[in-house]
Amino acid sequence: MTTPGPAGATAATVARTAGAATLENRFLVSSVAFLRAKQLQCGARPRLEAERHKPTHLALMEVLADTISWSVEDAVAKKPVAPDGMS
């Protein structure tokens, strides 16, 4: 089941067309929106007009509108570099 986004479009369609082309993975969209919802619940200022939306819905709208910045870090753990003379 898809969640309708702004203007009745599905979340996947909005993610492709709203400048969030790098958020094609729906699990990444939900993860970023979840973290933003936690920020909103802790008192962060909304970057869109709140209009009585709940924090979770507002967070999803912000992610799809590409109003928040985010980054994905590599999951590969880098081996620490040893100091000179040590292996």
C-alpha cells in the first residue's frame, strides 16, 4: 500500500520528481523521515508549513520536498592506521 504525498501523488512518484532522485530506495526514505520525525518531536523547527500535521507526516513531506540535508556513510569499517614502527 502506498502513502499519498502532496497533491495526491504516491510517495515513490514524489521521491523521483521532487528533487529527491537519490532517495529511490523506499527504505532509505523511511529511515531519513524517521530520524527527522524524532528531531521534530524533540523540538526542531519544521522547514515546511506545519498546518496541523503530525511530526511523522511532516517529516515525510520534508524528506520528499528535499528540504533537509542527509548523507549515507559507507558501512565498511576502515582498518585503523597504526603509528610508525607498529604493525
